[in-house]
Amino acid sequence: MKSRIIIVLLFQNLFCFSQQAINNLSLDTLGTLKWSVTYMSSELELEIQQKQAGKWVAISKTGHQISYIQQVGAEYNPPAVSMTFQDSCKVPLNKGVNTYRLVMTVPAKIESKEVSVNLFSTNNKQQLFADKDNYIRFDKGVFFYINDAFGNEVWKPDTGRMINTSKLKVGLYYIIVNGNIYEFYKK
């Protein structure tokens, strides 16, 4: 009798484990990491990892918890139901290849596939120019941010119809506008 119970419990654990996965992991050039997770537990913990010098380094943790209402003194086991949780976050991007993955740590250890984006590796060298008043103007509102030639962020993500470049130091900048990369030379 005990061996049947153990076999049933092992089968249930294997079935639950096989239902858990990290899906649809993506990373865009604006640094938005998106994913969905399927799991069978009341708790979920994920670690966001970045590959640095060939090693995986945890840069952030996130999670999800489901609360169950139960009667005082009553024994309650939450149902083993498969749930899907979707989320996203901003991750830092540097010049060159940026590689990330997710690792589910609770309820089970599962590693996702890795995703990468290569920043500033475009052969299409488009340029933006400022007018005599030091403004770069657009026909409609855009989402943008500015990095220096080394990939360091010098202007945090913003939206608008123009960029005032008067406070930028002389040099080369990359302006990312709606996901497209443009060179800008501040004179």
C-alpha cells in the first residue's frame, strides 16, 4: 500500500514539474525583458541573470504569490492548477552583446533559454542633426534615450517631440528613437 502511495506521489510531482516552464522570453533594444511563466504552486520566484565575462550573475529577483483563504483550524491544500504569469522589466544594456536569462528558483529550479541583443552593431549609420537652437525635432512624439560613444546612458528614457542638446558635452552620441539607433555629433 505504501509503495502505491509513493508511486502516485512521485507521478504527481513529475507531472507538476513537467507543467512548469519559462516561455516567450524576449529582449528588445530598449532594454525591456519580457516573459511568461507556467507553474503549479502558490509561490513563484525568479532570478534575472546577465552573462558577464562568461559567467551568469544574478542582477534582480522577482516573484508572484497567490493567497488562499482558509477557515481557521481547517487543513487546506491549494489545488494543483497550472497558472501562467506574464511580466517584464527594464534591464541595463551596454555597448556590444547583452545576454540575459531567467532562472525559476521556486517552486522548482528551471533555467530559460538565453536571449541577447547587440547594441550599436548596425551597419545602417543614420544621423540626426540639431537645428541652430540645439534642438532635434520630430514630426510626432517619440520614445528616446541617449547613450555616449561607450554605451553609457546620458539621458534616461523619455518621450517628446524634441530633444534639447545644449547640455550635452562635445562628442559622439547614440540616440535611440523608437528602437532605431542614430548617431549624433555634438559640436
